[in-house]
Amino acid sequence: MASKEEARVHCNQHGSSRPAYVCSHSIASLRDGRKRGLVFVRDEDGQYNGWCDECDKFLMSHGEEWNDETEGFAQISLLCEFCFDQLIEMNEAS
């Protein structure tokens, strides 16, 4: 039985890493250092999926389901897992 090949992305800062998907507002946090909150889950493959507090409010007010409208608001982008770890640390710091 063949094993499932793990997905990888290349990050200019961290090199090869597992992928993570986040909202555009979280990407902005990495650029400007401003905390925007972070809600995240790991899917069945162990991959991070995250979004900011603003996206979470929008999601909750629009039926709590990811669809074209909520994904359009969030503008989900690909990120490396190490950059995602930075988002977690940034949002946990006081």
C-alpha cells in the first residue's frame, strides 16, 4: 500500500514546510505586527487552517459555514507552517 505523500510548500524565509491556509488579515499581521486575533484548527491531515477575529465574526453572522461569501471576505491564502506558528505566538503574547 502506497503512503500518501505529504504536501509541502516553499517559504522564502523558512524553506520547505507543510502548508497552512489563513485569511488575508492574518497575513497582514505578519507584515505589520498588529494582533488581529487568531482562530485555528488542524484538519484531518494535521494542516493548519486559520482566520482572524474579524473573519470569525463574519463567519458566525453568515451561517457558520465556509462558502463563497465567507471565503471571499477572508481571502484565504497559502502560508508555510512556520509562518503560521509565528501567528500563533504573536496572538498569544500579551
